[in-house]
Amino acid sequence: MLGLDMRTEAIYRLMLTNHRWGVAELAEQVGLPEAELRKALDHLAELKLLTHSTVPGEMVPLDPKVGLQTLLQRQRFELQRQQEEFERCQAAITCVLDEYADLYAGRQQHAEHLLGVEAVQERIKDLAREATSECLTFNPGGAQSALSLEASKPLDHDVMSRGVMMRTVYLDSVRNDSVTAEYARWLTESGGQVRTVPALPLRMLLIDRRVALVPVDPGNSRKGAVQLSGIGAVAGLVALFEQVWAGAAPLGASPERDEQGLSRQEQELLRLLAEGLTDAAASVKLGLSLRTVRRMMADLMERLDARSRFAAGLRSAERGWL
């Protein structure tokens, strides 16, 4: 930002601690040809970090308290100039948009593609700041990293402090992850609501029932997202959320088993395998490790007294497990 690359900075630091070194000594120390070193010295002089010595033809480093502060002040003036230029440009664009608003009113886009994780994260921040009533979220993928959860707290707190209701659905598997479970408890204590289900259809964010973010590729959310604002599309996703929410279990509730003694995760695992998913694919859907899924399946086969997956499928159907 200040115009100093790493090499030029290193030369400046050497000169600060070795005032009497000439070009030859400096070039040898940093491993540069003298011609390249002189270019770096010329650049330092342009930045006003070198000044003329009492010895004719020699340059010495300026006190960093003066030189670096001057550079910083110069950068501050440049940023102010750019901000003023940006505001003038913004005002001009606003005038153009107002001029042609009626002409293109009927051609509004109801879907916007956001490419890459960074673009999606920035849009989530923008939408969260604009939220006025509620944020509804599906969070598949199982346990979240401590770093990402900690980073999301300030934004979540800001949203809830404005009276915006946050309802979040996680996978049942997060109950076994202390970091994600702790964050979910914090969210609940801060005024949000958290429930869990064995599996989720996709990652999704709904703001004020007027705009939705869904992944471009549900199998890889890092590819980006689509922002939807069409009334029909958003209403359909809201209905999906409410249906899943109604069947989800509150975070603090004890895990339930059906009349067959199956947990919700076991029911979902059987359903996924019956649909033809592999153990690996089912583990992704459930947010569990492959080892855990295989252990669950081995336990189910033992309870069914089945020696093969095929026999387990037949006996699951016979017993009404599927």
C-alpha cells in the first residue's frame, strides 16, 4: 500500500542499521547486481525515504519516524481522493439508473449467480445487514470448524440484536461435535432457535421471505450460489423450510427412537442406502464419518441377523423398517 515491496523494504532496513555501507556492500548483502540495487535506491529516493548525505553524491536513510509517517499521510490523502471520486461516480450512476428505471422495470432479473466462496460470503453479510424480520437457514455438512463459527458470531449477534428471528436447522450429527454444539447453544441463548434433522436437502439461506441463496451445485457449495428473488421460487423454498422445521428436533431434546427402536439417523441411513447411495455418499448426507456409517450399518445388520446388505434390505422391508 505504501509503495514498498519486500526487497526494497529489506534494503531500507539494512541502510537504517548500516549507515556507512555503500552500494557494493549493500548489493553483496542482499544478493543483487549493483544495477538492480541502484534501481531500488532510486525508488527509495522517490518515496522520500532517502536523503542527501553531507558527502556529495551519497544518500542516507531518512529517520523512519519522518519518512514512514510521510508515506502514510500521502496514502491517506490518496484514499480520500479515491473515495471522493467513487462518490462522484456513484452519484452519476444513480442518475442514470433513475433515468432508465421505468424502461427496464419489466425486465428485472430474479436470479443472480455468485461465483466463488468469497462472493457468497460477502453477499451473506450484505443480506444479513438488510434483514428486518427473519433469517432461515439450512446448514448441512455436519460439524463446522471452530474458526468459521467464531467468525460468524459478530454478524449473528448484530442480526439478532435488531430483533431479527434466526431459525437454523443442522444435522443430527452436530450433537456429537462439541464445537458446533456449543455454538448452537450460544445461538439459542442469544435468541435464535436451533433444530436438527438426520439429513438436509441442500444448503440454503432465506432472508425476510423475499430473497434466497442456494448453491449452484448442491454437491459442492464452494462453486458459488444463486440468489433468488422471484416470488414463486422463494415461496417454494420457504414452504420446504417450514416442512423440514416442523419435523426437526429442538437441539436440547433427547434423541428419539421409533417403535422399532431405530434412531432418526438409522432410519435415514436405511432410506439412503435403499435409494442406492454408497456408504461414502450416505456419510456426506448425514454429516458423519465413513467409519461411523459403517459401524451403524454393521449394528443394524446384527440386529436384523443379516449377513449381507441384500439380506439386510429384505429384512428391513419385512419388519417395516423401510
